[in-house]
Amino acid sequence: MMGTRENAAAQDFSGIPLEEEEESHLKDAAVISMGTEISVEDMMNIEALCDQVLTLNPAAFFPPPPPFFTSYRALCTSHVC
């Protein structure tokens, strides 16, 4: 988990299905975020809420890609390369 923006640049998002470019944009946005600072207690509450939501149905948040996606992506890549 990234936690606060200070951890963004070093965070490894390999467990989340993101393209490398999307991961880069996410990290860049987090580093330059102008949002308010949050307390340790705020962070603990946010993490607890996330855990509660994920226990409801984790597959709903990180479903596997549909079967056609892999073949479609390979087809698109072959046309571009």
C-alpha cells in the first residue's frame, strides 16, 4: 500500500493490473498532489475502510481480464509493431 504521497515514487504496484505508463502517471500525480496532509489516525481509518470494502468481494475490484482481452491485445500489438 502506498500510504502517503511521500511513499509514491518508491511504491511497487506490480500486484495491481496497471500498464507501466499508467503506473508512472499514478506515481507522478501522487508526488505532485496538492491535497491536504493527513494524520496517522486518518491513514489508519482509511486503511481500515479499504480492508472492509475489499473483504466484501475482492474479485469485484480486481477481476481477471476477460478471455478476449488477451487475444485482442496481441492482435492490436501485432498491427502496431
